[in-house]
Amino acid sequence: MSCRTAFARAFVAWLWRGPLLWLAGTVMLGALATPALAAGKDYATCFSDGKVSADQQIVACTPIAEDSAEIPDLRVNAYFWRGLASAQKNDIDHAVTDMTEVLALDPTYVPAFTNRAIAWESKGDFERAVADYTRAIALTPDDANLYADRARALNKKGEHDRAIVDCDKAIDIDPANEMAYGVRGVVWDDKGDAVRAQADYDKAESVRADPVTPYNDRIRSWIAKRDRKRAKADCRHIAGVDADKGRDCARLIAEAFGEPRDGETGPNPASAQNAIGVEWQEKGDHTRAIAAFDEAIRLNPASSAFYFNRAKSWGLKKNYARAIADLDEAVRRDPANAQAYRVRGMTMAQVGNSREALADLDKAISISPDDPKSYFERALVWEASDPDKAIADLDKAIALDPANADYRKERLSVQIGKRGTKLRQAPSAATGQAPVPVPR
């Protein structure tokens, strides 16, 4: 084996053997309003992320986890954090036990499946590890990392061909997934194919250095197949990594397919102005964005999308009256625009009109009942007047998107709020709400 191959394989092996805490992720915790939320229970220490020793965390979490009268979500998280603390001490048996308790209370808690799977791997029980990764994949089938994780366990189990299939699936979901290439390289090595192994090790190194190029390559493939929807999805991913490159790929798609037609044929000046407005919007210059959307609407006043985009800029400028007026036009011109109803509902809530907010969110849900965001936002409106309805909506959002940490955080916050106890933290960038210390 060459030195280069040995180095690449060592790097992949390091990825494979990271501690349980590595996969679980970390959470930045704020200070609690009081040292403990209830007599004899130190929530601050239990939900601390690396601020205390593993032994201290285990002692703090035990009375919370093992109290059957405690709020279920608090018990779930207490078992979870206690399990991570046990893993930190290399006490794998107790880590497995606590993750099992988490899943008994909440069978949709994906991080508990993944951490228990890693624990099984460390014990050499690859059959159970594969089973837990499979359950996690069933809950979040679009998570490329889970397929790469399961491939790793399958390879250790000796099922090399199944491992390659899982790596291929991970790469299909995320063509820049470094771990999937690295794991597949190890599988090829174990199958005795050094050439393919080295190619995958090289690819793992290249995507780590440049995660955008694989998506650009795939966008060109989608364009060749005339699949605009998938090309745009990959372009959105690029924009999340690099805004400038995201705009470049958007132009590439527009050149290949033409601008969205809004009832017209071929590229048109209105769509071009809308694209300019979106570009200014992404840069945070909402004055120029609004000017571009004004021109798009002048050229094509029938487009619901142009009013919706202008409403977003008005909302970000905190001119809620104009945002609502544009959203009124958006839904008038496209009564099936669930997103416009949802955003108008959020805006109504922002100005204190909870009755209209609920009506709009109800409408958004009736049009698009599988969108978890509408349930989540309706829950935020219900929180002040009916926490039970808020929890019911959060349950629905979690069922539709079980991997979303914000939904679980908010549910726990509502439950604690029903007790009259508050957790003090900085507002979440995603929700604007005060988050609570819940693992990812």
C-alpha cells in the first residue's frame, strides 16, 4: 500500500472512530434563570454541554431522567445527555442503556439511534449497529451521512457490496459527501481493488477542499436531462455554501431553460427584473430589491411570485403594512399559494393580529398539509393563548420532520412554560424564540 493510500485510509479511520459526542453534535447553552428549575434537580448541570465533568453531568441528570412524574421531553433529554456523558467515560454499556431509554420515551429521536449505533459498533455488534442506522434512515431518508454510517457498519460486518450501495446512495444525495467517498474507498480496499480505492480517497480529498464543484457537475447533468427542478435544488445548495457561486449557477440554469414564464413563453423582461430583485435581496439591499420588484410588477402585474418576493423585502425592512398588502395581492392572484398564506400569517402575528394569523396558517395547512413549517408557526401563535394546541401542532411538525431540532426545542419550551418556569437564552436565529438546551 502506498504512503498516500495509507494516509488517506488513516484519515478515514479517524472519521470512523470518533467518540459518540462527535456524531451527536453540540449545543450552545445559555444560563438558566435559576440554578435549578425544581427542588433537588439541577437542570443547568444536566443540560450543560462540556461545561462540567461527565460525572457531574451524570449525577445531575439522574433524578430528572428517572422521575416518572417529570415532563417527558425533559426526561428524554436527561437520558440522552447522561448517555453522552457515559460515552465520554467510555462506559459503553450505560450509554446503550440510556439511549434505549430515550427511544422508549421518544421512538423518533434520530440522534439516539445514531449514537446507540456507534456504541454497538464500538462493542463489535455490527448487526445491531446496522439495525439502528436503518431505523434512523427510515426517519430521515435524505440524510447522506446516515447512509455512509450504515455503509461503514456493513463493511465491518463483511457485507461489502451492500456497503458500496449505501455509499452510492449517500453520494447521490450529496455529491460532496467526503465521508461517503472515504468509506467507499476503504470498502474497495477491503475487496482488493486498490485502483478504485485510491480514486475514492482522492475524491474525498478533493470534495473536502472544494464542496461546490460536484454540485456544479451534477447541475450540468440535470440540464442535459432537461430536469430544471433538480438543477435548481442543487443550485440552492451551492448558494448556501457560496452566495456568489449560487448566483452563477442560477444564471446558468436561466440560460439553459429560460426564465420562469409566469404564463408567457420564453425569457421576458419581467422575470429578468425579478431575478435582479432576488439578487439584491440576497445581498441584503432591500431598497434596490424593491425597486427591481416594482419594475417586474409593472411589466407583469399578474405574477403572484413578484408580489410575494416584494413582500419579503418589505417585511425585512419591518414595513409590515406594505408586506401584508403585497401578500394580499399574491394570494388574490394565486389562491393556492400556501407559502404566501404562511408568510402572511407570520406577518399578522408580528403585528399582534393573532386571529388573522391563525386563519392564514389554517389556510396554508389546508393547501399544503405536509409542510411542517406551517404547523410550527401556528404553534408559535397558539403559545400565548393555548399551550396544549401549540404542543399538538409541534407534535405534528415533529412527525413530519423528526430531525428538526428547533421543533423539539420549542415543544420543550412550551412544556416548561406551562409550569411557569422559564429558561433564559439568546434568541434563536431560526425562530426568533428563546430556545432551550436540547441536543441536536
